Amino acid sequence: MPHKKSLNALFRPLARTSRVPAAAGESVALQAIWDVVGAIPHGQVSSYGAVARAAGLPGRARQAGYALRTAPAELNLPWHRVVSASGHISFPASSRQYREQVRRLRAEGVAVQDGRVARQALTELTEL
DNA sequence: TCGATGACCTCTA
DNA sequence: ATAGAGGCCATCG
């Protein structure tokens, strides 16, 4: 496993393709996570942990979830492209957000069965 | 200051 | 496949 410094260098190209505008006053961690999520291509799915790693925050999957929860709606982040490492949608099956995520994923051609996508369908975000 | 919480993860068994 | 333990850390009451 590369050192954190080289990790950042590795992921820099990904961040550069981000379409998320910088929000003034936000922490670098939050901004980095939003950048990564905003760079996930249409039809592709990743996990909170992978997003955190790509943002230079290995081991901080929870912060990725927090960042998505607090993301300004104006950013129009493709939040639905992020699920847990197991492939499961991280919302109660009865929730409105759960249904919305399933709807959006299927609209992009992503197969969702029993509230989860195949782990094989998850991308590590390092090969973009 | 402290304990609880949470859009999570990894290792063990 | 499933379950528990530990780890992570920003937020909140």
C-alpha cells in the first residue's frame, strides 16, 4: 500500500476531472469527498470507503457518508452512485431515499436486486 | 468535557 | 453467508 502522499498524487487526475465547484469555507476533507463523488461516471457505482480513499482519507468511510449527508443540494452530486462496500444501499428499505437511489441507479442501467448491487459492479475509483 | 450516533470498513471466527 | 469486535472521527445534546 502506497504512502498517503503518493496516494494523493495517484488520485490527483481524478480530482481534476471533478465538476464540483469549490464551496468557500468548507473543510478540505469535505470538499475532497464531494470532488470524488462528483467525478464518478454515469452508470458506475462505488463505495463510501473507496470514495474516502480516493479523497486521501483512507479508513474514514464514515466521513464520506457524513459528507454526502451534508452536501449542498446545489452541487447536484451523484450521491446515488455510492453504496456500502457490501453493495448494499445504506438507507432503510422503507425510506424514500432508498427508493430514490434504486430508481436513479436503474435509470442508469445499474442492476439492483434485494437492495444491493453486485460487488463486482463496484469500482475502486483508481482506474478512471 | 463526555458519551452517543452514524448514508461505514476490515478482520476473525 | 452471517455475526461480533474494533476502528474511524465529525457532530450533537
